[in-house]
Amino acid sequence: MTKSILLIGVGGQGTILISRILSSGFAEMGFDVKMSEIHGMSQRGGSVTTMIRYGDEVHSPNFGDAEADVIISFEKSEAVRALPQLKKGGTVITDDYEIFSVPVLTGASEYPFDALDQLRAEVPNTIVIEAYRAAEKLGNSRCQNIVLLGKLVNTMGWDEHVDWKALVAANVPPRTVDINLRAYELGYNM
Amino acid sequence: MSEKIMMSGNEAIARGVWEAGVHVAAAYPGTPSTEILENIGALYKDDIYCEWSVNEKVAFEVASGASIGGARAFCAFKHVGMNVATDPIFSMGYAGVNGGLVFVTADDPGCWSSQNEQDNRWYAPHTKIAMLEPSDSQECLDFVKAAYELSERFDTPVMIRVTTRVCHSKSLVRLGDRKDVKVRKYKSVPGKFALLPATAIARHPIREQLLRDMAEYGNDCSFNRTEGKKDAKIGVISSGISYQHAREAFGDDAAFLKLGLTYPFPEKLVKEFCSRHETLYVIEENDPYLEMHIKSLGFTEIHGKDQIPECGELNAAVLRRALFSEEPGKTYHVEAKAPARPPTMCAGCPHRGFFLALSGVLDRVVPAGDIGCYGLGSQPPFNGFGFSLCMGAGFSTLVGLSKALEKQGDPRKAIGMLGDSTFFHSGITSLIDIVSSESNVIACILDNSITAMTGHQENPGTARNLMGEPSPVVDIVALVKACGIDDDHLRVVDPVDLKAIRSALSDAIAAKGPFVIVTKRPCVLIKEVAKANGTRHAVIDPGMCIGCGMCMKVACPAIAFKDGRSVINDGSGCTGCGLCTQVCPVGAISIVEE
Ligand SMILES: Cc1ncc(C[n+]2csc(CCOP(=O)(O)OP(=O)(O)O)c2C)c(N)n1
């Protein structure tokens, strides 16, 4: 059975890095893996998504609405944007972090401040963490993605056959290995 | 598994180019093709001469020269880039090659970052050039290598057609070694390569014969294969990424004809397959390219675009809904709406100052846009232009537009804007047209020293090339002058200096004849620029801010309006460009370094 994961965030948040780590992990588990990222225009502060699919044999790298088993959202309103892609029974892991888009800043669009309450009420498997704040406290807000990764791995019980910490260490800039490993631990135990 | 690695289609194409022993590679950037040459430049430049050419036509001619000279040559562009390059491509279709010549067109179904969804498969029959369509990263690598053998065996350029989901998806790839290919001796063969009418007319039948030979080869080659249940009632024909979606939507109950070589069309193979199965489907994104070929063979009952959408990307769910009327899957729903989050100019973007100033004179000008980061200036609150077509058109359309405005008695002046890379690409020829037609228009070059929109590729104004070496800088202002613009009709300004850019605009509106404004300030995302900016950022004195909202008109992602006061967002990437300080009526914003 092919499993589908959607990562969503705002340009520059580091969704691609954890997609790379996740794909390596699934390959290590012996699965076929495909990952699809859309960039280009989306780099300029737009919404960015990455899809990962793993299983015995994966054909399409991308999937449609109501097909994601898990959504990982780096920004709380982006979790709402991605929701139509979640299948019934799926899991949402989202950061309780807000980034205002320019239309929100200029008053042309409204920010859904109560998004998380609504998500919790509607989706039984909603997990909210403060990944950005935790990374900031740790000393580098850019580790937000790795905090989320730790939470994801623990939630999904994916740590049996893969040394995720080794994968984190192999994929982050050498100078930041220590802080990223701590970020992973932190997320894992949240 | 362990010796396989995850690679994007673009990385795998670059690897394939290297493994094929290629000597010369040239491209002009364009999503989703850009990473191909970026990877060649980063990983394989010791073995392959590679360059960002000024445009796609030039890139293809660089590659053609290498091929005629005996080297294996490569070229890549996005789908609309092929429109720019087709003149030499048609010629090379007649001439054929010396060293193998392979090029990639990267199409963009879904318009993720393009001005259209054009389906470049039609170019293969049109240019009489063989076409391969890989479906995943492994095939990207394998097909590129095989394409060079095809190219040299059949004396033809080979086009590899990929799409965004092939370019930007990663899958597991097994790598090989680089083949040691000697550069063939250059021989002058005017009867083949000097395409005067007499040569061309003689080449044409040779070309047609080669196409027949290749079609024969296509009926029995490793690019095309059948899969799945041999005696299935349902037969599915597909190519490229659509094949992956088809496999997933139809599962194990169908037979599949997976086509990798889709021009010349393997008629015999397709006929045999179609005759074996009762119900036939052809699955393809965008246009009915395969479908029209198959129908022309007499299989008019085949299902395709009668059910599958022509517009946008496909995926397995879209197919299941279209073909099997499957209900949409069950999901969740909340009342909350995600806010609009369009791509916007970055904090500190030098284009912002230009658009802020332009928005003040919109009653006196009619603006034309172009393609680049400044395309984002068309959005509110700047509403910087009402139309944009393709690269270079931001200048050339002004000539015709000014005539149309004149003829309807509209006193407003036509003004166009394009970037440094776009100026080199095709804006310069348009500027020459403006000068020689003495058009009463304003042409603005927004020079940020880099090709920013596509992710920072070097261009002739950058002082460095794709191989990381220093390179001569082509001086844009000197070029403008050489085109015939004198000092009275030229302003060079810093776009973050609002007073300067405003006064340049009013001079330009008052002047008669062609007028050029060059705004000069490097993109804030350039590493050296970001470093030099250091910790510089704006602060707003909450005691002084009167909450008038003037600074919100700058539409910078670094400034937010909270509880009736403007604030600088934390972690917003403010670069301290100072544009907002110039619009604050009470001087509440200052720039600090800390
Ligand atoms: C014919 C063609 N080739 C390539 C592209 C892709 N493309 C879009 S914008 C752009 C670069 C623009 O660079 P520049 O003019 O310097 O503006 P900047 O983004 O730096 O502001 C490119 C290459 C395209 N749209 N059309």
C-alpha cells in the first residue's frame, strides 16, 4: 500500500530539507520512494508544498485531494489550506506559528486566528506543537523543520529501522549538526 | 537498494549528460529546466564546458556549433524557451549532426511558473526531430545516454521532453560511469550543413527517409514496451509522467503500452497493441498528441480527451474521477479560510521602490510588463502594469502601443519595464526598434545584477559565469547609449531612492522621444549583498507612529499593522533598505545596525 505525505509551509521555511531526510529514511526501510516538490514562483513568500510517497512500488510522485495520510504544516493557516488533501482518518501535525502574507498585512485578506480550534474540533488526529518557538529558544529558529521531523517520526512510529539522527546529521550544514540533533530530540519528546 | 540514490529528474538528466561523455552544454534558465545546467556547472564542469547563454536561441546555436565541430553537445530550456530557439532547431533538423546533439524541453502542465501550458510534443513532428519522453528520474538518466547513441546513429538532433513533475520529482536512481567519447574530427561538409536553398531541398528527402528508418526502429526498441496483463480487455497507451498516473489509476487489470520514443510514432507497435485489446484508453496531459496519431491509424473509438481534461496537471485521482466517475475521497472541512498567500517581492527587493514610484504616476502612463521578479509588481497595491506577454515584449510592445494610444487621442505615455537578464535575452533588440522608430516611450531596465526569478543564475552583467569563473561584465548603460539614447534621455538611479526615481519618471514623462531609465541595485538575496547588509534593519518608534498606514503602501512583508500601529515583524527578513523611512510622514522609522 502506498502512503502519501504532504508537507506545506511558506517559501524559505525548509520544507525541502526534511523531505530529503524523510525520503532517505523510507529508502532505508526498503521502500520505493518518490518525492515531488513545486518551486519557482513559490519561493517568493508563497505557499510551498512537497509530496512524499512510499510503498512497495510507487508510480505517481504526486497525489490528489483527500489522499494524504499525513499533513505536516509549518504554519497554522497553511494547515487549513492543505486540509482538503487529507483523507478521512489521516493525521495533521502543525506548528502553532503564524506568518502573515502581504494581503493579510495590507488588510486585503483575513488571517484565520482560530484555525487550530477548528482543526482540533474537526480532525481527531490533530497534533499542534510550538516548533518554531522551541527552535528559537534553542538558539536557531531555522531548526523549526527538524523539531517537526522529530515529532512526526515519534507520532508515526517510524523509528524502528532507521537511525533518523544519523540522517539529520548527514543532511544539515556541518556547523549546525549539534543544534539540529537537539532540535530533533526536542520535537521527538514533545 | 543501497547503491541507488534519490535524484530529481533534472539531477538525473545532468548526470546522464555527464555519463554520455558530453563535451559542451549550454542553456538559458527557466523553470522547471534550470537545475539541469546548475548541476552540470556545480558537479561536472571539469569534464563539460558549460554556460548560461544570453537566450535559448543562442544556447541552441552554441550547442549546434559544438555538434558540427564534432563534440557531443547538450542544450536545455523551458517550454516557452523552445519558441525562442526553434529557428536553429528547424535548421539542425534538416542538417543533422556530427557529434551527438540532444536537447531538453521542460514543459509546465499546471502553469506552476509559466505564462502558458504549451505542449511541446507537437514540435517533434514539426521540426522532424526524434522525441523521447522519460517517466521518472532513472529514465531521465538512461534516456539521455541512449539519446546520444540515437543521435549519432540516425544523424539527428534528439529532443527529450519532460514536464514539471518529472523535473522536480525525486526517485531512486542507479548511477553509471562516464563514457570516454572522443571529439570527432571537424570536416567541412557544405552539402550537409550550409543550408542554402539548393542544399536544403536536397536534404529534405534524406530527412524523410531517416524518419522512416527511425519509425521502423521505434516499433522494436527498448524505449517502448508493453506491461501488465497481456490478455486484458482494457489496453492503456501512455507516455511521460501520465504513464505513472495511468498505472496507478488502472491498477493490475489492464495492459499498458508505455511509449518512450513518441516521435517518429511507432505505428506498427501501436496498431498491434490496439488490435489486441477491446477497450482502449490513451492517457496524456494537456493536448491529444498521442490520441490524434492513434486515431489517424483508424482506432477512432479510443477514449482520451472525450473524458480527460486538457487543462492542468493530471494525477491518479483526477483520472479515476474522469474515467470511472469515482466519487471524490472523504476528507475534513473547517469554516476557517487560508489567507491569500501569493508570491510577493521579498523584503528589501529593489524592484519595490520602482513600483511604489510608478504607482504615483499611473494617471500619466500606460505600463507594459515583462517576465521576472518585477512581474510581481502587477499585483495590488502597486497594480504596476496591465499586460505582459513574453520576455522582451515589455519593450517592443511599446512601439505599437504608443501608436495605438496616439491614434485614439490618449495623451498618456507608454512605459515598459524589464530586468537585466531579460534585457540581454531579447530586450536589447526591442530597444533598438524603439530607437530606430523614434517612438515616444519610456523603457525601464530594472538591473538587479542577476537573473533572480529563476533562482539567481549568472548573466552577462554578473562578472561571474556558470563555471564559477570571473567573466567580463557587459555594461548595460553603455549598451543603451550605443543603441542611440543620449544623456538627455537617460537616467540611472537607485530604485530605493524614492526622490530620485520619482524625478526620473517625471523627466521621462515630460521628454519627447525614446527615454530610458536604468534602476541599479543588486538583489538582496545575493550572498555578498546579504552579508554586506548584515544586521541592518528598520525599527519603528511606537511613541512616534501615528498609525496613518502610509508605510503599509510599501507592501513589504517586513511591516505589519497591529493594534492601530505599524511594527516590524520579527524574523521578517527586513534588510534595512530604508524605503519605508521615506514614506513615513512623522519620521517614526529609522534604520539601525545591531
Ligand atoms: C523565453 C523564456 N525563457 C525563460 C523564461 C524563464 N524566466 C522567467 S523570468 C526570467 C529571468 C528574469 O530575470 P531578470 O530579467 O534579470 O529579472 P529578475 O527576476 O532578476 O528581476 C526567466 C529566465 C521565460 N519566462 N521565457
